[in-house]
Amino acid sequence: MNYRQFRDYVCSDLYRYSGELSSRAFRSHWRHEPGFRISFLFRFCKYLSDKPLAKLGLYQAASYLYNRNCVRYGVHLNIHTKVGPGFYLSHPCAIIINDQATIGRNCNISQSVTLGVSNRGEHKGFPEIGDEVFIGPGAVILGGIKIGNRAAIGANAVVTKDVPEGAVAAGVPAKIISQSGSADYINLVWPQSQEIG
């Protein structure tokens, strides 16, 4: 990741929280939004991980700060996980994201969400989350399944099968209950025209 990509990712995340890009918005959300603080440190560690500056201790300091925040709020998110721009953690508490899972653009992840691996069966593998997906509190998404763009996963749902684009899945096991998708759940969307890199 080069500096321009890092900057664009941070801007996309900040825009999801504030709807604006300014130093004032950055300072305010750094202080008051632990979700933004975690996403910024996640991006910063990813940026530094392959840089010469890492040898000077900057990466280690950033990694320490990132891990401290993750432990404080109970978030497991490896810096090598693929997370698209516009990442929004509304209430970062007890969130577990498998290192091999992938998350698309402008996604919302609520508290107590798990994106986990399945080691056997038809859907062996890791979840792939599309763009503009809303994942409600307590939802569990397991295995090599795809959650389509603009889908919504209801609170406490257990998802073990693909969810099509624009669908709403809820229940245990999750079933499609409507086609209203994530409309009205995903706000302040980072424009698709704003490409990263």
C-alpha cells in the first residue's frame, strides 16, 4: 500500500462517520469514535508493515497502539485482512473477523459480529462480504459463502449459505425475508467514483 492509497482509505472511512473531510472531523472522531480510531490504526499498520520506517520502530509503536485498542474493545481484525474503503464499525465490541475473510466497500459491521471459517462441508472456507452490506448486532456468518452487494443481515442471524444481492437475511438458520436490502442502513456512502490508488 502506498501513501496515496493509505490516505484515500482513511478519507473514505472518515467520510462514513462524518460526511466531511477535515482535520476538525478527524480529531473529533479520533477522540469520540472508537470504531474510527480502530479503522485508522488498522489502515496505518497495514501501510507501515512493508515500509523501511518499520525498522525504526514506528510500525511497532503503531501496532502496539492498534492491539491495545483492539483488546480494549474486543475486536479481532488482522491487519492483513482485505477490507474495502468506507469501513464503518458502529459499536466496536466483541467483533471477530477471520484473517481470510474479505469485506467490500462501504460496509457496516455492528457489535458482537463474527465472520468465521468453516473447515468442512459444502461451504468450507471463509466469508466474502460484498459492497454496502449491513451486518446487524450478534450476527454470525460462517464458511465460504458470499453476501451480495447491498444485502442486510439481521440481528443474531446465523448465516451459512449465500445471500443474494439486495436481500435481507434473518433468523437461525438465516433465511431470506425480504428484498429491501441495506437501504437506509448504509449512510454517507463513499462514492464509487472515488477510486483508491
